[in-house]
Amino acid sequence: MSEHTSLLQLLGAGGFGAIIGWYVYYINRYRRGDVQLTDLVTLVGVLGGGAVLALFPARTDLFGAYGIGLFAGFFGYFLILVILVANSYNFTFEWFLDGRRRKLSDDWEIPGDVRGTVAAMETPKPVIRN
């Protein structure tokens, strides 16, 4: 029995996969500790868990589009980082290895009220207003 899948359904499944793939790369990039077995179990659960299989049944065009979206999102994140680092004066490809970067010159500063890129992963601190 063949099921017709519309282009909109395929694009939706691929877009959903791209968002999940992007987020998985983001989480792994800003990890604070060592990789553990529970991380692998969580990743497998996200990529092929019951909810995903309920939305996109196995061996269908929708599941294939989801897989392509995962690939595009995961590696798209990395590709954008490569492009940004390649075009930056302050970062070199050593940044991917151990985080090396150039020190800011005296005419550049990062204001104290600007949060770092890992701010989304931190526990928010209460704001005290007078």
C-alpha cells in the first residue's frame, strides 16, 4: 500500500530534523563535562525515539526527510562555525582544537553586562533592582 506524501510534509519533516540536528550539535558543543553513556542514550532517544517514529513512520518518505534534516542541521551548524572562524581576525582554526584566540587589543572591550555565548546553558541569576 503506497501512501502519498506531499512536498509540504517532506519539508516539514526535514525542517524538524534540521532543528533537532542543530540543537544536538549546540548541546554537544557547549557541554561542560566529559561525554558519558547517558549522553549517547539521550542522543539515540532523540534521533530515533518513539515520538519521532510516531510522527514519521520508519521506511517512509517522511522519516527519510527527517534524517536528511538531521544531517543538514548537525553539519550545517559546524559549517557555519567554520565560515565564521575563517572570516574572523580574532579566531583561527586552533580555536576548534583548544579554544585559542587572539587577545583583545586595548581599544576593544567586552562590557561587563554582556553574557558569554554559553549563557543559555547557565542557571539564571536573580536580578536585584533598587
